[in-house]
Amino acid sequence: MRRPAPEVPAAGQESVWDYPRPPRVERVPERLTIRLGGEIVADTTDAVRVLETSHPPVYYLPIADFVDGALSDAPGSSFCEFKGAARYLDVRGGGIVAAGAAWNYPQPSLGFEMLADRVAVYAGPMDECTVGDEVVVPQPGGFYGGWVTSSVAGPFKGVPGSMGW
């Protein structure tokens, strides 16, 4: 399948087509929040993001920055050729349970050690996820967990027909 034509980034935007493969992990200066069931379930200024070609950033928050009881083990696992074996987690807040809506890498592969005690969350099942003052949009499709903000230009993997990108 042919790679799509990248959108031309506007001033202040990054093109996801300039992100590397294998992916890169970098610290995030903004405050991130996650709200579920009308409650803040995570709030941090210590996040990292994973940048991978054709994907909006995937944000990983410290497990310690989730409220007590917000995360619990869920069935399932997956394997990333770069990051290693992932486990899935349920997210709880305000009486709502978002089953399998988060994941982490307890023993990430070499180069991704910063992810060990951090969790990524699918934005779609949450009431709201923010980066700085901006509410994010979930990455298209149901498999990938990127958070789309106004600072990134696509197109983004996950739209119909993007499996081979």
C-alpha cells in the first residue's frame, strides 16, 4: 500500500510523518488530565509521549498520578515489536468502568525503560483527556491510542484503508 501524502503542517504544528520508526520517547512539559464519570482520575506534569511515524503521540502518565482505585488489571495482553509486552487495565471513575481502556509495559524493551511505571489511556472511553488546556481527540480506529491535538498534522494511521501504512 502506498504511503499517503502528509498534510502540510501549519505554524507550530508537527507532522506525524516526521516522527521516527522505531519510535522515540520524550518528556512532555504540559499538564495532562484524564476525567471519567465526572471525576479527575489522573493529573500529572510528569508525562512522556511516544512518537511513531503516522501516529499522533501516545501519552504515558505515571501510575502514581492516578487516583487510588482508578486502575485495575484487565484481561488481555499484546506485544509491540519496539516496546515489548503490554498488559491491559480497566479505568474507574465516578462509578464508571472503562474496561481495558489503558495499558502499560511493566518490563519494556531496551530504549523504552521510561514507560515501566507509566500508563497510556485510550481517550475515546474517557469523558475528557487534556494536554495543557486542550481537550484531545482520540486517534481514529479502535486499536491505536494516540491523542490528537491541534499541534499535530496527519493523516493519522487508524482511518479506513491505513492498515498498510
